[in-house]
Amino acid sequence: MSYQLYVAGGYGFTERILPSLLHPSDAVSIAQDYFSRGYQGAHIEPPPDGGYRALEQSSSSERQAILDALQSGQLVLGRLDSAAFGIFTKRTASPEHLRSDLPASLASRLRDRWPTGGSAGPGVRSDSLHAPAAQNYQLAPEPVAEPVPGKGPYSLTIEYRWPDGTGVANLPFEVGTDLESVTGVLDHQGGASVEGLNGRFATVRLGSSAMDDVVRQERKTIIAGLQRLLEQERKDYEARETVYQQLPRHEKALVNTGAVFQGAYDAGIGLFDFVVGVSDLANPTKTLMDGLKSAWSANQDNGASSWYETFNSLYDDKRRERWVRAIGFSPSDISREDIAKAYELASLVMTDAQLSAALKDFVTDYAAIQHHTDYAYIFGAIAFELVLAGLLAATTLGAGNAAQATSRIRHARILAGLGPAFGRFAEALKLQGLRKIWRDFDLNRKNRFEAEASPRPKGVDPDPVQLSTRPGKVRPRSFDEAKKLLGDARNSIIANGKAPSPKYTQAQLHRIAQEGFADEKFIVRLVEEPHVHRNGPHNGTLGKEGPAGVQIWSTSFDQIAHLDTDPKLITEAMGVNYKPDAKYKLAIIDQADAVRYADAETIVPTYGNLTKFVEDKLPGKVENPALTREVMTPDYAGEYESLISNMPPPAWANPQIRKAYLRKAGLGQDGIKKFNTRISIQNSTGANEHFTGNGLTKTTNSTTEQPVYGVVEAFSLHKNPKTFRQMTGMEGGTQWVELVDLEPINFGA
């Protein structure tokens, strides 16, 4: 759902949007919900002429000001997808049909500023207490002299210039009074003169609100195109995975994408390879960016085209040819002018917060799809370069050349198709940035309107691209294959005579925590043997029983596969204190079957994920649920850990003892409510005072001040829990858990 905030009676307040305005009470509720819970499937854009910044970036005081303005009717909210008719008593948008409970300021503005062509206003009323409410005769209107267009007594002039003094040429303008509307375009000097106006009070607008619709539409087009690219890449990944799984085991370790995965499904190089090629833009050798950025910065305050001349003087043909060849085109394909124009538009595109975020998400998702034999992460400049590449592809490929180019660049059709959308989007953004409005000026007092346009956005100066290869995930397809991989790891550790190095870097662990384990078949749980046989042989469950089901804290098979079946190595990585005298088992759990047979829900337990899980999946299980988001934060974690560590044992079960302890610790009523909310979350999920909230588990030999993370956590809730006897198939049902004995390795130390 998409919404737009409007200044009541302000810019863009037209007949087209009047029927879709929401009643203030509904508007306040929607905005309040948006501010408190985030996106939730909806988006609200600030008024284009209200001076508000992006609502996601607004402060709490700014948000409260918006809510107050909605309540009083100074701001209104409209739906962009369909008409709501929330402020009218009938489906006809008219001042006669306004609801009686509207804020007075809104009702007044609607009546006073109703667009030309609307209803004339409320019906005629009787001036007698005893006369009927409706007259049965026509009132003779007073004679009014019709104004003659262009012959009125008022005039005005407009001057709109760039910071360097050159005019903003050819920008549309509109002058509106109560009696007329005059439109035109600024001349080559950024000026205009309007004579013969009949109305004394004028509103002058530079630019068009139609650009708002263009920006929204082209943004949607681009994002949809990016999604098509991801869908195609997923299909290609499945094809590569099929080939990979058919290889003999001894060949898999030697596989590289370039040597094996070439076929009809992978024509030419992929977009990933293409974008990495484009990364030469931000390479420290500076084959392109130095010329572009220098020319842009030297002319940032100038008008529309003068920077091209500076660029041509700074950027020589040899540099252009080198870069053009680097991305796989012939030097004759792309001129210096093409590059300069594309850079300007790409820089504009990246100023849009929504689209910039979508592009960065796309780059991350695209990298995550890549086959694990050729897995890389790209940061920094790539999102910008993808836009630049799309614009250049549109320039060089076009409709006629796109088919020919597919021999060089896979997905060239979609990439080229995004180029025009990027161009239209950037042009609309440019015009949006030039909009200016002067409201309700008395032409008797002021009839000269001057303004300076904002400088063009700063040119993008991205950091160098950083490429880091991540080890491939281990993805066994069966319990036997999983046990074989653990055995191979054990043999390798014994042969090397030492514990293995961490498989992933700390940065890679953080990235996997964001991705989750949806692409992995098995997760694993470390279990002490007595828990397996609780309540009888193999009658234990995978975790602790809580009010909502069995709580299971685990990790993925891939995270511990390199540690073999050594319990000491596994406990250290999982942040569990190792007990030399204990007997451990590793439970390997099939995620899909856990959902099928135990009604399991599994997430990576970050603050955000666990908060959403509690809100969506555990209704009624948490005290003061409205405080969940306040207590599931890093800020509250330290306070909670301190309170828990000093709490007397009886306070866990006795609310009165706990309340007395908390009051003695200096907590007021609000503080006690927050603590009880957090402790009820711990009871329902197992997220104790050591919960980090980033999805990672600290190793046992690290500290809170200097944490070292060992594995990415998984949290599962089995709402229909089963015993080990049932899960392992001992009673004749489907086996979806395998128990593996863990034996320590003696390294001779």
C-alpha cells in the first residue's frame, strides 16, 4: 500500500487526489502505525512541497509534528492506488459532501481552495426561521463583470538561476490566482514575464507535480527489472547445482566455475562477472573515476551542459578505450559524451534513498545466489556501477543490438531494458529537485520572484571494490553424507595434529547471520546424553520445554562440519562450557521434516528476527507485549544482564520476591514492567541475559568487551514436540533426526 502526504491546499492538491484523501482519524492511525512498526507492507512519502525529509530518517519530534498536523488538518494523507472517499459522505468529491467531523482548518481549506471545475459550494439557505429550508424560486444573482484573460491590472516576473548565475532554462511554470491559471516555460535565461493577471493573490509554481508519478512509476519499473534478474539467476544457479551434484566426490573439491559451468544455460559471462568487470571504474588505478569526478566537482554549481566540456578536456580517449574494453565493448560503442551523460544520470539515481537501498539489496542478493564453488561478496561501488552499466548498455545495445550482445553478456536484454528507466527516473528526479513554490503572494506588494536552484548532487565517489572469496557451504543431502563429511573432517584434523582454523571470518559470519539457513537442509543441536534419555530411553526432547513448546538453540551443519565429532571443539565454537566427564551427542535435524512433523519455526535469532517472532508467533506468551521492542535492544541488554546476575534464585518463581528485589535495585513501575517483559521473553524462547542479538554465539574463550564469534545461531520452536524415539524412527515412523556420538581427539597435550 502506498500513501502520499499533502499540505492541505498546497502544491499537488488537485482534483485528481481529492477523492483519495483519508479522514484525519484514519490518517493519524496509519501514520502512527507506520512510525511505530516500520514498513509493514506500506510506504508513506512526505509532501513534495512541505520541507519534510524522508520519513524513515525523521526524528521522533518531526514525526510527532506530522501526527499533530494530520490531527489538525494542516496535512492530509491520500492513497495512491485507489480512492478512499474518507472525508466525504458520498462517493462524489464535493464541498457539499464534506463530513461534519473534519478539523475546521481542513474543511475551510477544502471549501476555499476547491479546484476550478468543482462544485460551487454549499446550497442556498433561507434567511427566515419560518421559511422552508429550500427555496422554490430562483434567486437573481448580482451582476458580476467577467474578467478578461490577459487584461487584468497585475503582472509578475520570474528569475530562476543556477548558483553560477546561468538560467534554469525550459522549466515549466504555473501562475494561479482565484480568477485564472497561466502556464508556460522559462526562457533560456531562466526568466518569464506574466502580464494582465486579474487576481491579486497569486501562487507561483516552478516545475510540475507530474514528476512525482514518474519517479514512483520508474522506481517500480527498475525494482521489478532487478527482481527479474534475480529470478533468472536463481534458475541458472539450480542448473549449475544439478551439474555440481552429479560430479564424483573427489572432483567437487577441484571444481571451478570457469572450467565446468559453460553450456546453453550460461551463454557468455553472467551479470556478476560483468559488474566485477565494471568495478575497474573504482580501481585504485583510476581508469575512469578521476576524470569524471574532477569534471563534475569543477562544475557542480553550473548549469545543465557546461560540465561536459570540462569532462572532455580532462578525460582522454586512451582512458576511455581502456575502460570500455574492460567491460567487454568495442571502443566505438561508447563515446565520451555517453559516459559523461550516464555518470550524471547515475549520480542522480543514487540520491534516491529507496532506489539506492534496493540496488544495494540487489547486489547482496545476487552475490548470495552464486554457486558455492564461486562465491564472492562485493561492496562499495558496485551498486553505482550497476546503474552506470545499465545506462551505458541502453545507449550501446538498444533494441536492435541486445540480441547480438547476449553472446557477451548474459541478461543483456534486461540490463539494456533498465537503462531507459534509469534515464527517465533521473530526469524526473532532476526536475523534482528544481521545483519551487511561492504561495498566496499579494501582487500589490510583490511581483518579482527570484530564486537560486540547488546545486546538482555531488558526484558519486565510491570506495574501491573489495572482493573476498568465502568458503563454500557444506550442504549434505542425507544423514549418511553428513556423517561421512564429519568423518573426513576428523581424519583431516588428526593428520594435521591440531584444531582447524575458523572456517569463516567474523565479517562473513555476520553476513551469514543476515542470510539465514533457508538454503541448508540440516541444522544441528549439541545434546548431553542424559537429556536424550529423560523420562525413559530416548524419551527426551531436543530442547527445553517452555510455555509455547520446546525451545531449541542450535546452528547449521555447515557451521560445525569442519570441527568433526570432537565435543570440545564444538562446545567452544558454540559458546558452551565443555564438561570433560560428560557424554555428548550431536543431533542432526532435517529442517523440512521438523516443520512437517513438529510444527517447527526456525530463525536466526537477531534482535529484529526474535522480536518479530515473539509478536507474530507467541501472542499471549509475553507480559506487556507493547514493550517487546524496547527491551529487545542492545541498550537494554546490559541493564537486563546486570539485574539477572544479581537476582536471588527464589525471585525466578516468586513474582513478589522479584518485585521486591527490583524495587530495591531502584526500578520504578515502568522499569519493573520492562524487566518482566524481558524475562517472560527469556522463559518463552530461552533468550537469556547472554543473548547477543546479532545472531552469533561468542566463543568460550572470548569476552563481552572483545567478543570473538564462533558460529551463527539458529533458534527453533517445536510447537508439537516429539521424543528422540519418534524423531529417529525407532517407532517405525519417518526418521528426521540422526544422533551421532561425539568423541574427543587427543592431541597429545
